[in-house]
Amino acid sequence: MRRRGRFPLLAVGIAVLACFTDVGPLMSADADGNYARRGVGRQDCKAYVAAAASGNRNSVLQGYLGYIEGFYTGMNLYEKDTYDVLPFAHAPIIGIIMDRYCKKNPDENFVLALRKVAMGLRGRRLEKSSPMVQATAEGQTIFIYREMMVRLQQKLANDGYYSGTIDGGYGPATQEAIGMFQLTEGLNATGLPDPATVWLALAP
């Protein structure tokens, strides 16, 4: 079933820019709006864009990606009614999203940019814990929240790709529907609910 689409992950970063027009209050701080920033949180978006341009093996970029995952883990802990603020995105996808956002806002503080991205996508968060579903095809295995699979199946059904049961499971009908969606979106048609596919299907 594996076929290669023409337009890989470019749309992932581009689509996210429409989500951040009005995200409301950003975070708590002291009475004057100040707060301590540590590590790469002291940097602006320009510094992140430069690190991202250097490639995945660069230790500076890896430091940023680790900071990003730690930041969003903290949000999962402290944000009200939130189990996972970005349930569809793994570190590489978040990295692409941040790169696109930061290119549009080069002088913005990196921590504020992270917060705006999260708040812009807050409507897609998981509010409660959800078990993981294993999806395996062509020798590859992906784990995804069952709730995210329910949302993906519903989206695929609404768009005419899927006519099976909306149960959050991963079977032949779901795999085929995902593959057809991937072809339409220019992704590799693996039939797997990988982060890029889930993002393009469920992004605001």
C-alpha cells in the first residue's frame, strides 16, 4: 500500500500559523508581569530558527527540543482540565510548528512563543487520560491515544474516507482510510496514524 506523496510535512508548519490570532492571557507572573526564564527560555525566536536550520544532529537544537518537551510536560501538570496539551504532536512535529511560528515572529521570546502555540491549539488537547492503541503496518508500529483515534476516525468518516465503526481501534478499514487521506494530503501512504497525518487531519 505504501506510496509516496508529493508534499511531505511542509503543510504541517504552514497550517499552524492560523491558530494564534487571539490566545488570551498567556501565563501567571509577578505583579509587574515579570518571571524568571532559564536555559533556552532566555532566547528569542531568531535563535531557535538558527538552531533548527543547523540540522537534527546539532546539540543546540537537541537542547531546544528537550526544553520544548519539558515545557509542555509542565503545562500538562498545571493547565486546568488538561491531560496532554499536544496529544497529536511528537518532538519533530512540534519542532516544525515552532520553526514556522518563530520565522513569523523572530523577536518574540521563545517561552512566550511556546505558550502561544499551546494555547492556540488548546481546543485539541486531551482533557482526560486515554489508553494507547498500537497501530502496525508494513513493519512499522505507532502508539496513539485511543481518544485521538476516535477523533481521527470521525474526521475520516466525515470526509468520506471511512465507513466503519467509530471505536478508536486500528483495523484494515481504518488503515485503508488513513492511507487514502495520506495520498490526498501528499504524505507517504503507510496507513499509519503518524503525528503528521493526525495533525493534518485534526488541526484547527
